[in-house]
Amino acid sequence: MQTDYRDERLVQGVIEEIHKLTTQPWVLMEICGGQTHAIMRYGLDQLLPSKIELVHGPGCPVCVTSLELIDKALAIASSPGVVFTSYGDMLRVPGSGRDLFSIRANGGDVRVVYSPLDAVKIAQQYPDRQVVFFAIGFETTAPANVMSILQAKRLGLKNYSVLVSHVRVPPAIRAILTSPGNRVQGFLAAGHVCAVMGYWEYPAISELFHVPIVVTGFEPVDILQGILMTIKQLEHGEARTENGYPRIVTFDGNQPAQAIINQVFTECDRKWRGIGLLAGSGWCLRPEYAEFDAELRFSVNQIQPEESPICIAGQILQGLKKPKECPAFGTLCTPETPLGATMVSSEGACAAYYRYSLRSQ
Amino acid sequence: MTEEFPTIQGAVCPIPLPHQEKIMLGHGSGGKMSHNLIQKYFLPALTNPILSVGDDSAVVQLTSNTDIARLALTTDSHVVWPLFFPGGDIGRLAICGTVNDLAMVGAIPLYLTVGFILEEGLEIGILERILQSMQEAAHESGIIIVAGDTKVVQHGKADGLYINTSGVGQINPNIHVSGANAQPGDVVILSGSVGDHGIAVLQARGELGFDSEITSDIAPLNQLTQAMLSVCPDIHVLRDPTRGGLATSLNEIAHQSKVGIIVKESDIPVRPAVAVACEMLGFDPLYIANEGKLIAIVPEDAQGIILSTMQKMKYGESSRVIGRVVADYPGKVLLITGIGSTRILDALSGELLPRIC
């Protein structure tokens, strides 16, 4: 689809500006998996000065969902009488020894939905079956996931529940900046996350860690604009939070959405696949909404699997390594036989490299 | 299993099942999983030189006299759901799918057989509508339905009905079309917009969440291919980009012919409604199924006459050149993006899944 934000001349214009401005090497991280894919899909990395290195962040909800939660999902999905609903990408992600595809191939009722409200409709259609929605994602998917719970409550549904695996961006940025091996000097914040949450949480991070953060969109021109603004700050020794996506994002964000999120969710510690436990980095259901908690309904709290030592997805998710640095990349590990979540998800950094990058093949 | 990967350091992910023990939906996607299933199980079990060619139809020589026409044979099963969707139905699909498989090896489709698997409880009125649609499609393409079979299975054992069609066609002696014949310097022509059929079916399933005017492009393409071959018998490759879409078909050709193919994104037509639906769902139209489009790979000097011939035909009006065959990058397809960069255009992997955000 052609839009002005994919216009070749506009792209070239911003690229030229970036080339003019860049005098020394800089390492930037784009937070969001959608941005990683756009960068690879449009080959933006080929057009940038070689001094600019883009490292890919942990902003792929599929990649960072913990093994523990995936195993819980698999246990619930294979329980008799359950209709397990999920966003499509999650079906491919491996738990311990199986994935949702295999549950489906073994007769489990696993369905892809485009919106959690569709899962609520399924619960209305099948009053005698338990319908569970795998509520994963960052701040972006939270309002819709919360709406499904409010809708189920309003309808008095007793057969709808959610397996919550929500994660938040700001704690992840803090974790990356405090990591001893950190190389990231500037961040492109995830535009759609900020559309919901605003960017009021970020200036404190910019100040504390002296790091530029630029709210960035997803089209080629948007991403390049974000890079340009970040480089400009770095070259001038500045470290502010700026909005490079003002047509969508405001400082305060979508306040009605934040209000319903706060009504249903509360901050909690969350385990990130490949990164570990980050304090206050997730959202969980408030006690008032415990009746919709699939973990309680299906008693899967005891599931605590161990990750096995194979791929370097964790280091990739933290921006410490690039997909090409993995010895398994493209040989043992491909989208058909993924060793790690970053190759599984269509938003994962490894999958983006495998699909689009000429240099990697 | 970890013993197989001793050189890899680091700690994070489990090894998932490679799905080698059971059939998954992804094995029917037309992408790499389907390809692997054929290579690993079907070909070794059933192998012979004719089957191994890997074109849309098998081509057999009935006598040793090469001046006599060869026979094209193919078979195709249809399990689309819902049975009716904007622009077509399973009956029209069953005829056009087989007619097009014959047309893509340069054959004139002659005769067709039909096998029905009907589910107990299917309304006779639905069967009548589908039969009517099959007769209309057969009439349009000129193929004659000469034999059939019907089986009925218990309620719940099929989705209304499934249809298998098998066809035979005649290939004139001077025609040699194959996915293995693309040569460096050739030009890649596409007969129209991509993604219409797949999105129309998704819409009919109610999965778009909105209405649009997208209709399937199902059409018999044999008159188009015959017109093209009559002005240029030396067409190298014909292929209809069905399951797996344009990207997967181009990869198959690059692989079969051991050449590279470079296409330009801005030259590939996508209807605005299809583009919008794909954007919203996180699909790429280059991976969405088509049922009435073809890719032609032709010698450069014949490009003018073939294009003008195609553009005069009903199903080829929007034909255009989308790329070239090159000697570099054998087995790979490269895409020049709308902003001028170049990237790999890979084949579809497994099942096409919508993205999360």
C-alpha cells in the first residue's frame, strides 16, 4: 500500500539528513518488534550510514512471553471442554516440548481470534464450555484485553477467563540501561505503546540515564525521522524524551484506555523470556477480577519449567547480540524449525533477518 | 536432542517439536512445510522421473514420436470453507483449479473427472447450486466433465462437501513450458492484481471484522495461455500463484530453474481494499492465494507481443512486467522495495497467521 510515509523521495530526504548529521558511531535500539520488521522489510538498515548500528529490542510480545506461561497455556488448552483462543502468532511458540499447533493437531480446540471480544462472543455461543483467551502483549493490546473482561462481566459470563501475560515497556528500558553489558545510546520508543500510555513515563528515564528517547512510528519515513531526531540529540550531547510521532501520540496518551487498564489490572513482577524477572514490569488482574483469572480457574500455578540451554534469543532480546552472530542462525534454526522465540514470531528479530536480509544469507 | 547442537552457547530457549510426527494445518499451506512434506515423504515413496519434475501438471509422451502431442495430467482436491464466497464457490474453484494446472504446462484442457465427498445432512439445494456453478465454469473453459464418483460420510466428518477433480489436456509438440525453463535475461509478467481470492475467502468467514467489495478472482486461464502461446510458442514458464501466493510461486520457479528472480514491489498490483485488509491483519498480499492470475516468464524479445496479447483478454487486461530473471542469486527471489532498497522475498513458511499488533 502506498502512503506518503513510504514515499521514496521523502525517505531519501531524511536519509541524506541523517548522513550529513552523523559524525561518529552510535548504537540505537528500536524497542518494538513491528519496527524491527519494518526496518528489515524496507531495507532501511542498508540506507543508513555505516556508523549507525541498530540493535533490536525486546518489544515482541510473543518473544518475551515466559516459558512458564506458555506451558500454562498448553496445559489449559489441552484440558477437556476448553476452547482456547489466542492471537495467531502465539500458536507457533514452543513451550516445553509442544506448541499450540500440536495441541490443535491432537484434537484440542485452539482458535485464532483477531480481537479478544471475538473470544467473548465464542463464550456466549458455547455456554457449556470454558473459553480462555491468552492475553499477551505490551500496553498496546491491554485496552482490548481489558475490554473483553469488562464485557464478560457485564454479560455475567461464568465461562470466560484470561491467561494474562502483559508486559510494559518502561521497566524493560530501565533493565537494558542498567545491564552491565549495555551498549545502547539512544532509544526509539514504540509509537503504538505510547499512543495508549502517552510518554510521561520516559523523561525521567532520559534524565536519570542521560539517554535520548524518541517516540517513533512504524512507516519507513516515521522510523527514519525517529533515527534522525535521536542522532541529532546524540551529536549535540543532549538527552531528552521527544515525540517523533505526533500525528498519533500525545504526552498524556489515551486516558480513557489508561483508566480501564487501571480499573482491571495492577502492576506486578513479570518474568521475561530470555531476560528474567523484572520487578513491576507486568500487569496482572486486580483481586476484584480474580474470577476471570484462568491461572486460578485451571489451577496451573504449580507449572514451573526450566529453559534449556540452546539459543541466544535472550542476548538478542537485550540487544547484546545480533541474529547473525548466532551459529545456528539460518542453518539449524529457521522459521520452520525454530530454536528460539525470536525466530518463531513474525515480529521476532531473527525471523525478520531470515526473511528479509540479503547479507545474512 | 540437545546433543545435536553442541557448539551453541548461551541459555534461553527450549527446542520445539519440529512437527515431524503429525500432520499440521501448515503442511497444507502451499509453503515450505508443504514442500518439505512432498520432498521427504511423497517423492521417496512414489518416485519416478515424471512425478519428480514438480510442475503443476505431469507431462507424458504416449509414443516415442516427438511430433505427436503430449498428454498433461493433474489432480486437485478442494476443501475451501465456506462453500460460497464473494466471486465464487467451491464448484467453480474445483473446475478452474484443475483447468489452470493444465494450462500452466501449456496444455489445452480436454476432459475432467470429479469426485465428491458429501457430508450427511448437506442440503440438496446447496449441491445443486455447486453443480450448476461447475457446469458454467466447465463451459467457459471448454473442458468436458466425463466421469464422476460420489461418497457420503457421517455428519461431522466433512465440512459440507469436498471435491476432487482430475484433468487431462493436450500439449502441442512445439510447446515446452516448465518451471525449470526460466533463463537469465527473461522477463517476468504478472496477469493482474494479487491477494483478491485469499482475502475474499477470509471475508466470507467473517474474519475481517468489516465488509469490503473484495471478490475472488477465480477464473479459468486456459484461453489466456492459449492466446499467449499462439503468439509465442517459446514461453518458458507459466504458473498460477495459488496457495502461498506470488512470493512462494516465484521461489518455486527460482528453485526449479536455478536462477535468481528480481521483482519490483511498486510494479506488483494490489487492489486498495486488499492492501488495506492486509495492513489491518498483518498479512503481506504477496503471500495471499490467487485463483485467476498467472506468472509468465518469457524471452525478452517476445515481451511486447505477449503483453499486448494478454491485455486484450478478459483475464489478462491488467498484465504487466514485474521483474527479470538473473544468473546471480540462484534459487532466490529479490524484491526491490517501494523505497528503493533490496531484500529477500522468501517463500511462505507454514500456516499464514495474523500478527498480534
